[in-house]
Amino acid sequence: MLELRLLQGGLLKKVLEAMKDLVNDANFDCSPTGFSLQAMDSSHVALVSLLLRSEGFEHYRCDRNVSMGMNLNNMAKMLRCAGNDDIVTLKADDGSDCITFMFENPSQDKIADFEMKLMDIDSEHLGIPDAEYQSIVRMPAAEFARICRDLSTIGDTVLISVSKEGVQFSTRGDMGTANIVCRRTTTVDKPEEDVIIEMEEPVSLTFALRYLNSFTKATPLATQVTISMSSDLPMVIEYRIEGMGYIRYYLAPKIDE
Amino acid sequence: GPKQGNILSFFKKI
């Protein structure tokens, strides 16, 4: 028996919007720790890792570890039928081939049940080693989204270079080049607007903008985004979900031949 | 141009 009740249903809607363009089908894993997912995009260039900790739910019942295969587009469609302020409950009986999404409006006078078929998905869990990253940038999530969107109108790839002074995003295309530098900020009064750089070593890596633009669908989940890079690892783009966990995207760099 | 890397060459299946 599985029963997860989330007071902020809008959060689950945002989570699905943040994953559905990157991954078609995925297994959600439910354990006493929380509700999680790890999945790669079809070309195995990017990986998304989601964790919604059990403590973040108003009620969390998961009698045994279960893995539920879902089509993320279909799940997003069903969740779009929930109001942003609705309470969302996920329910599944042991051995059932479907999951029920229950939506309750804030005044509790409208209750909706949506039942979705589960799928059998061959999951490939990858071991993600704990790593010390050479450079970590924390910046406003909306600013990062804006930069990725703007640069993708000029080129297909972005060179991200981190130094002690700031982070530089560069691209080039048929029409010309673009270069955006975000300098580290020193203000303390508005931490959500700060650009913070923790650098052990300067890093310069090239990534496909198409994927970064897909990751920025998670922007409504967090005010800040953390970008971690090492020269020999996929980059990690993390959006922390307050009180619940995180959504992390891993992206393999472009490699010089 | 540079070649797109693959996640599976960095993270191993478990």
C-alpha cells in the first residue's frame, strides 16, 4: 500500500513539467526515504535525478519499496488537471497496475480521482559517485534560464568558464558570437540575487544548449540554481526544492576529438 | 567540432 499526500500539489505539477521534455518513461522509486526517480534521456547524454523526501509530505505511507513505471507526459497531463493550490495524494495498492492521483481543492469541496496505468520499464540505475567539483557556481535560476535562452538564439553550444572573478558563457553561430559574464557579487542583503563562486580550479567546458534549455524548465521550483563542474565529469545543475529535496540534471560535456 | 560525450562513459550501471 502506497499513500503519499502532498499539501503543495503545485510542486508536483512543476516537477513533472521539469522532466517530461527530457524523459519519456521512467520508474518512480518509493521507499521510506522518499519518492525518487533517476532517468536518462533517450540519447544518454543527460540524466535527471529527483528526490522528494518523505518528511516533506503531510502523510507518507510506503509499506515496501516499490518501483512504478510511468509515462511522464501522461502523468504531467493528469497533474495539469489539479489546481496549483490543490492537495495531491498518490495512491497505489500492492501489485496494482495503476496509480491514482487524488486532487482536493483548498476548500475541500471538490475531490477528483485520476487513475493512470503503470508501465513495465527496464530501468538502468547508474551509480553517481560523490565528487568534489573543481568549480561551483550558485546564481539566480531565472538569470541562468535567461542566459541559456538568449545564447541558444545565436549558437548550439555554450562554453562555460569559471574563474575566481566570475562565470562566463560564450557561444558562436553563423551570424556571430555572444559572450555573457556574470561577476561574483558581494552583496549580502539579497542572497537570492547573488552569484557565488566556489573555485578550487578554473574550469572550461562546452555543453549543448538544447539540454540546458530543457533543464531550465525547473526554474519555477527554486530561486537559485547550483552549477557544479569538473573537467573530467558531467556537470550538475541542481535546483533545491525547499523542504523536500532536489532535482538534479547531469549533462555530459562536449569533448574535443 | 567537439563530440558529444555520453553519460554512460562517466557513470556505471549498478
